[in-house]
Amino acid sequence: MPSSVAFYKSTPVFSETSVPAALQRDHTTAAGVWAKIMVLEGSLEYHITEPAPEQRLLSAGDEGIIAPQMHTLLRYPAR
């Protein structure tokens, strides 16, 4: 994330049962807005769907960075 990025807001902590459905579907951040996913426990699949498809498995302590207008979605790994 660029050093010029300033904190804007944070969301509540989500669990496997409380992550909003909108984050589990393809979505984007607004122009100029960066996002950081912080995994506190367990694991989370972080999917970049555009511009270049990519999938990452984030585990406790990992972070995922989302650039402005990047298409992403979140999934919990199958158990």
C-alpha cells in the first residue's frame, strides 16, 4: 500500500458466519480507496477476479491489500 494512503475507516471484525454477503460476491472499492484485509484467526480465501485473476489463502496474521477499483471476493475455505 502506498505510504501516501491515509486511514479512512474500518469495519467490524467479521467471522465465518457474520461476513457480509456483499463481500462474498464480486465487488470493488471506489476510485482512490485502498483496503486491507487482516486475518485474526483461522483462514480466508481472498480472490482477485480482475484485472488478473488470482487466489490467495490468508491465515492468521496475514494481510491482503486491495487496490482501488480491484475486483475481489472473499470465501472461507471448505472444511
